[in-house]
Amino acid sequence: MATRRTTRRLTGSEPSRTTGARAAAIAEQLRHECSILLELYKKKESFTPDILVADGRLVSVPPPSSQLDARDKLWCVHSALLQCHILMERAIAKEEAELSGGKRADYETQRKMVKDRLSLLLINTGELLRAMDGTAAVQTPSVDGLELNSPTALFELKVWVYRIFREVDYWTRTAVSVLQALPSATTKERMMTTRVRSVRSTR
Amino acid sequence: MCRRGHGQSVAMARSSVNPGSKFSSSFALHICVLAGLLASHTLATDALPVPQQLSILADLAAQQLSISWVGGAATTFDLTILRTELDETVFFETISVASNPTSGRQQWNWTSAEPLECTSLSVQVRSRDGQSTSKWSDTLIHQGNDLPTNTKAQVYPQDKVVPVGDNTTICCVVKEKRRFGSMFLGNTTLASKLISRRTYTITVVNQRPSGPAGTNVYCLDDQKTLMDGTVVFVGYPPLPTDFVCETRDLTTTVCQWNVGRESYLYGKRGTNYFINGRRCAGGKLERKVCPLDEWGGNWTLVARNSLGQHELSDASELSHRVCPVAPVQFSAVTHAWNATVLWQWEHDSYYSLSLACQVELTCMGVKTKRTFTGVGLRSVVVSNLYPDEDHSVKVRCGAQRNFWKWGDWSEAFPFRTNVTFPDAPDVWVWINGDNTGQLVWKPMTHRQSHGQIRAYKVTFWSPEENEQHSEVILPNSFAAPVNLSHFATFSGDRIVASVIAENMGGASPPSSVLIPLNWTDKESIAASRAVYADGIFPLSWQSNENATCGYVVEWHQGSCTVNCPVKWIKVAPGSSNASIESADFLPGVRYHFSLYSCSSEPVQLLQRWQGYMKELVPSSPVTLAAHQEGSDLVLSWDGIPLVSRRGFILGYSVYISDGSTSTLLANITDPEARAYRVKGYSTGTYKFTVKTYTSAGEDTGATASVTLERYADWLILEILTSLGIIALFMVILAFICCKKRNWVKKAFYPDIPEPKLTGVWSRTQGPLDVKPSPNSVVHIVEKPEWDSSKEMLVVIPEEDEGDEGQMIGDEPVDTDEPTSIRYYNQVVDERPIRPRFPDSSASSASSLDSARTDVTYTGIQTSASSLVWPADPQGPGESHQPLADLAAAAAAGGGGGGYKPQMQTTAQTQDLGLASPESPSEPQADFSGGYKPQSSWHFDSPTEAGEGSGLMPSLGSPTSVASTQFLLPDGEDGGEERRQPSSSASTWFTNLLSSSKP
């Protein structure tokens, strides 16, 4: 079993490196697109630039701390992005139901782009996690505790959507830093080997 | 007491609602006023019942309070509404309200400008009868959402929809323990108003339509933190138009309408439509469509949104509202020139309906419409099609009777017509100068070929010889070679060339051209100019009766001479003009146009033209050469090739340039000029530029430098000519002098007459005392002891200078002169002599310029005039005495004897008194032989010496003579008449010399 897992790790080291780079590139692209989306939304809703929206996380995942290793950081980011994706889908649905109409504008296009890019990033982080774990499938993070009830008042709904976009932006930036900080293939191999040994010793 | 009682009741009512609030001064004042009014009407108050059972029903969305009470029989009431916290009166009005007969209650609806949630409102009612009023009812408070128990921030109204142009008041209830900052409408902050402890309001006036997401209004605290907000939607009520219902299947109904004015309300706030009470989505398009299951005949459309609704109605019979659906299942039976198009109907009911159908035929992008009618129409024959081409048809139909409208267009149905034989090709012939050439024909368009051309069949035959030669040409070739020399042996004067095109549909009719065996040289006919204008070359000619089948106008590029890619058009008989238009015309290219007649005879060249689509400057300059011819410069150049001319050459401009600037030297307007002679330039190097110009301007020009050198032959010729002229002049002069030598001699070398002694020589008394001096200085000495009876000339030799010195002491003699022979001519002209020199010294000095001898003759009367002067008062006989004496002296002097010629009988004292250095001198004496004044002249003129006629003048003598008078001859044979002209000549010459004297 150990031999099989080692073999999987060796064959999977190269793909993990490319997947990591690709995921970092996607995250970087998503970060750029998300910043544009935020600007478009603020412009659309005529929010003054210096407005301060009461903070409070919508994503129920703690930020990755420095004590965590790369894999756990990535897991943390992957979980947060998954919640962001769920929240974003919910926000889009509510917007379409309550506030849509007229011609499609740049905002709607950018919103869809961010959502699709976020899906792609999730796929890549999932692949990266699988590669790092050496498993065929990665566990889907739990979304329990995620507050999906959207406000009924339209202004509150708008603020909620804005906060979701900010969450996406925040976690995308976090993903960029985590993915770019991923160790090199050699280090990763060593790290993963250590992880396997620790698992053996535990067993 | 009264004040307290009323005041207490009011205060109690308020305190029950808002015990924590304190009375303000304004509220107290209000209470006092109210109490005063109550007190002043005590009697009436007692009569009017106080309203009881006051109740409030709030419609928050409508911001409306429905206030009801039991007021008994009273119909007039005072109603007051105050903001409870600040006791601000919002409403105070006397109203008339009748009691509801069923409930016995009075009711009044009051709409608030601001949302009812913003703050609490206190309501009181009292009865009124004229000026009499009852007591105020108990205060009823409608509680707002700014109570201290509700600590969160709030904004009202929430998500309100208002009509465009309306005014809206929005309030913000500040969160407890936070301070109000500002309120924004969109990104614009608005002035707010405090209406309660925590509530601020803004009023948005004349609102404009909002977007799909509405307009945000939000409230910030003093830290610019968002507290709460709301969304306001501003739009219009629905206003649909053009509601109409029709049938497609002759059974059901389809109703349509336009949305009309945009409501600016979307989604949940958008417009809903209902037809006869049934909701219709209508789709997302501007034109809404709603199908109904059956034909009702009457329809009502209700459009409704948050701001209102609008109704439209329609009614009609079914047969008047038939709009057929589009036909389906198309098919076609095609031919070369027509096709039968067939289709089916979705509804069987159509097959019994009289239909009018429109068929839109599209071919090569061109659309045409044709209309067909018939009951249950389902096929039409479309004619006038093009063979082997793609066509497509669309069909739509309408009811022929009670036509309502055209139905929907069907989908386009494409089909392709069949192939058939081609049209006859358009054939022409090009013959070169050497009787070779080519038979050419135009490539066929698809409309002409009627299918893919497989080959061309070319036949040459002679009608007289009945011989023919055929060949097959590939479909991508459009020319066949012709060599008329091959038919030279034929008896006829022509051959017939024909072309047949073949495709899958068959062979085309032949197209022929009659070629004369003796082809006319094109250059035999002069070409005129063809002017391009408005995209064409308009050509015109005189109609030719022989052109029974019209004309052919061909054209080609002028630079081409052999097997040119010729183009042509055929002109109908009787025409006398043609407009040549081609996309191939290029600017700067000369085109040659030729007009041929077409008849039963071979083609005949009638007329020629040349023209440019657009003239350009020549593309290349002339080849310029320059050389010197004599003193001129000759610029010569070659003609520009035709292809480089790019326009009709109008002439040449000759420039001379001096480095930086060019100066136009000549404008040669003769296009055929090939040289230009530059004249009048001095030696040097010159640079000339010759630019050819057309109507488009000058080309860049060709430049040549040439150095103009001195023309040596011409110089020599000039010198020789000058010398020749001089020689000729000299010859003429010599000839004249030879011919007139006597005159010349007399004029310039007149004979000096020898002295003649006509009188008695013995009259002269006294010796001639001559002292020959080496320098032959003649001193005029005035001898003291001289007396008139012994007057004589005394010559003082130079050797006797010592004596002379002694004598000089007594005589006014110029001592600078070493030797001088002086005369004391006693026979002097008594006329006053024009003084030449200021004094004697000057005269002496002048005489000393002579190298050897300076003889000063003063007063020697040699001229004829002087000789004839009758100055002597003693009479004519005496007047000639001196000459006679001189002649005698001369004769006697030869022997060196004494000489006394000047001795006169007149008193010498007076003459001597006139004597001066400028006085006339006597003839000089000989060195050895005494005084022989004429002997030296004879010596100077030996040739004349022998002549007895006269004496030689003193000219040419080595002796310098300064004399104001010439000694002119007084020949014996001269006579008076001969002497006269000599006198004038000598006078002229004398004057000449005198004037030359310094």
C-alpha cells in the first residue's frame, strides 16, 4: 500500500507542480476580475468610495494561519472558495429575482465571469489537493454553518451581495498568496514523504 | 382649574404613551392657547359631545392613517396630528365627516408625507359647531419605529415604488448610541431634517426614472459607516398600445400589443398583462403575443404594475382577422428557365380558403416579388429564371377575401435551375502588322454560359474556296491564332472566323467575324483625341450606311502593338456614338480606340481615337545632351517612349540652374522639338534642365551640364577681319594719297618759297654780324650804336660768350641758353602778335628743348596772309620789301656774303621797340656762310630742293622749330590764286600745331 502511494506521489509530482502554477495563475486572474467586479458593483449601486460596510465574515472558514502547512492552508482556501462559490450563486439568483431587468450590462457579464473563474479555481485547487494528498478524490469541505439566508429588504440584499463579492475578493487574494507560496516540487516531495512516514509511524 | 383639567387630560394621554418625554415651551404655549379657547366657549362645550372611541388604522405602505371615532350627531371636527416626541404639529384642520350609518362612526383618512414608521404621531379630535367646539378627545398615538426599545438603525420607506416626478420623503432612524452622519441618494448627499430624537428625513423631489436595481438611499453615521438604506424605484404606470387579436388557424386567437411607454420597472415591479382576466406573459419582446384557445370576438387587455394599470379592448369577426401561418414543406420541379415551387399548409382549413400568396424570388442577391392567387394555393410556377443558377423563394399568404394582412414569411427554399446551351460568344479579331493576329472572344459570364463551358470550337473557312479549318480551344482560353498569309492563295478577299461554345447543355449558336485578307493598316487613318469625362470615353462618329449590322469599337493600350489584349463593344446599327466604360482604364495609359463597321462585307476601319483616362506627368525624363556649336549651346534630346509619356506631351520647358535656383529659359510648345539652341551666354559652365510637360504638369526633367568655351576660330576670324579692314583702309588711304598726292603735298608739305629779291638788294645796308654758335643760339641784340641808317642783324657766336657776357650786361638776354642766334628782324609785322608765352624766358626755354639748335623764328612772315598784309604804311611797293630782301639775301647767302635782308627803310626804332622774345625771328644764318636761312630747308627737303617752284617747309627737319607762323612759299609761278588755298591749309595746319603746343 505504501509502495503504491509512493508511486502515485512520484508520478503525481509533476502534475502537481503544473496544477499549482495553473491554479496560481487562475487565482491571479480571478483576483483581477474580482476587483473589477467590485468596482462595477459600487458604480452600479452608486456607493460612495469611502463607504464603510460593517464587517463580519460570511464565509465560515478561519483564515489560514502561519502554523498550518501548505496543504492545510490550501485546504482552508479551497473550503473558503467553495463557500464563496455557493454564496455567489445564491447572490446571483437573488439579484436576478429581485433586481434584474433591462439590458444586460458589463456588471452582469463580469459577475458571470467571476463565478465561472471561481469554479475553475475550485477545480484546480481540488486537483492540487488531490495531488498533494495522493488520493483519487478529495473530500468536499463542509458548508455547514454557512449563512445562506439572504435579506428580504432590497438594500440589505445589495449590501449582502457586496459583502459576498468582497469575500470572494478576500479569499481570492488569500488563494493567490497561498498558491504562490506553495513549496517547489522537490520540497513538496520531501514534505509529502515526511507526511507518509508520519502516517506510517502513527500506524 | 379649567386649564389644569384640560391640561392634565392631554398630559396624561401623552404621558401614557411617552412618559419619558418632557414638555417643551412650545407645547406649553399650545396647551395654554387651547385652554383659553375652551374656556371662552364653556357653554358651547357643554353642548357638543367629545369624540369617543378614537381609533387609528395605519397603512404603512400607503403612509396613510385611517382615523375613526364616534362623534355623535356632529359633522364637523377639528383634527390635529403631532409628532409625539417633539410635539410638532403635522396636521391641524377642521373637517366635515358624516357618520357611517351602519357603524355610527366618523372616519377620516390622512396620508403622511413621511413614512409612518419614522416617528410616533399623536392624534386628537374634537367636535365643532361653528365657533363652538367640544373638548379634545383622548390622544391616540401611532407609534413609530424610533422607540428606544428598537435600537437598530432603520430607513423608511423600504423598497418603495413611486411615479416619475413624484416627491418622496425618506427617514433614517439612527442606531442607538450612534450619531447621525449623512444621508445619500445614490452617491449624492442630501440635506436632512430632524423629526425626532433619532430620526432624520430627506425629501427627494421630482424624481427621475430609476434603473432596474432602483435608486439607493442610505444612511451613514458620523464614522461614515453604513447603518441602513432603502431602494426607491421610480417609474411609470403601464401604457400598452396597438392591442389586436387575429386568428392563424381559423379557430384560435392570437392577441398582440406593444409595450408602449417604458415603465422603468422590472422584475417583481414590472408590468403584468391580463386578457379577459387571464394572465399573459407576452414574452420579452416589445411586441407582446398572447394566444387564446378560442375566438371570443371581444378582448380586453389590462396592463398593471406597482404604479397603476391600463386597459385596451378589441373586437372583430374571425373571417376578418385571418393571418395565415407560413407554408411549409417546400419542393420544386426545376427547368432551365423556370421552376414549379410547391408547399404544404399546417392547417387543413387553409385548403378551402381563398388565398393570395406572395412569392419572393432571390437570385444573385436580387429580390423580386410575384403574387399568385387561388383556393388553398400550394404551388406556383416561377418563370424567367436563369439557367444553372441558384434561386430561392419565400412565400407568404393572406386571405383573398377580407384581406387582413400578409401572414408570416416561410423559410427560404433554395433550388437550382437546369443547364442549357450557351449564348453565342462575342467574337472579334486582332490583326498585327505582319498579317498575323488572333481571333478573340469574351469570356462568358455565368448568365451567358448557362453552365460550365467545356470547350470552344473555332472554324476558319473561305466561302469562295469552300475550305475550312477547325480547332478546339480549351474553356479557359479566349483566343485563337490567325495567320492571313495562310489564306493568301485563296481567290476571295475574306475569310470567315466563327466560334462555338459548348457546355453540358449543348453547343451555342456560332458567332462569326469576316476578316479581310488585306487588312487595313491602322496608321493609315489619323487618330483624333478622345477625352475621358465622367468615367467614360464618349466617342461619336458619322453614321455609316454600310454598317448594316452595326459597329465595333475596340480599344487597347497604346503601348501594345502585337497580339494586344484588345477589348471591344458592339454598337447597334444607326448609332453614331458610344460611351466606352471600363474598370480597367488606368491613369497615365494611352488608349487607342478604333471604330469598325460591321456588314456583310469584311470589317472596315472607319475612325481612330487616342485618349487618356487621366493624364499624368511623364514617368521618365528625356535623354538630354548638350554641346557647343560655335558660341552657342545646343541642347538636344530624344523623344520619350510612349509608355513613359503618360499624357499628351504639350512641350518642353528649358531651365538654367545656378545651383539652388532654376530659371525658365524657354518654353517650347512644339512637342516634336528635339533641340534647343541657347545663345548669348559667355564662357562658363551651365547646367540646363529640360522638363517635358503634359496637361498634368512637368516631369522631373533631365539635366545636363556643359562648359561654354571661347570660340578660337571666331577669335582668329575677328583678328583677321580687323587686320583686313586696317589693311584695306591703309590701301585706300595710300590710294587716295597717291591720287591726291599733290594736294597732300601742298597741304602737309607745301613748298617753301625761296626768297626772291624783287627789289634792290643794295638797299639793305650794314653787315650781317653772325656769330655761329655750336648751339645756334640766336640772340637778338640791340646794338646801342645802331642807327637807323645801319640797321642789321648781329649774330653772336657762342664762342664769344665772354663777349656775350659783356653784351648781356647791356642786353636782355637769357643767359641760360648756351648758344643762341638772335635775330633782330627789322622787317616785322607790325600787327600785334598774340603772346604765346608769358615771357621771353619761356620762349627761350622752349627753344632749348631742341637737341642741337633751337631757332626761334619770330615775326618771320611766311604765310601767305602775312605776305599780303598791307601793313606797311609806305605803300604796296614797300610792303614786299622784306621778302624781296630775304630772297636776295638767300641768293647772296650761298656764298657766305654779308646779309642784310631785313634792313628796311622804315624807322627801326619802333620795330625794335616791339621786339621781344616772342617777336618774329629772322631766318637763321648758316654756321659758316653767314646767314642762309632757307638753305637748311632745302637740305631737309632734298627732293624739293631741285624744284624751282618754292621752298621746303621746315617740317621733318631735325631742327626743332617753334614757330607760330609757317614760312609759305612764294613761288614765282604761284601767283596770288595759288597762294590762297595754300594759305588756308597752312593756316589749318598751323592751328593744329599751335593747339598741340603746350
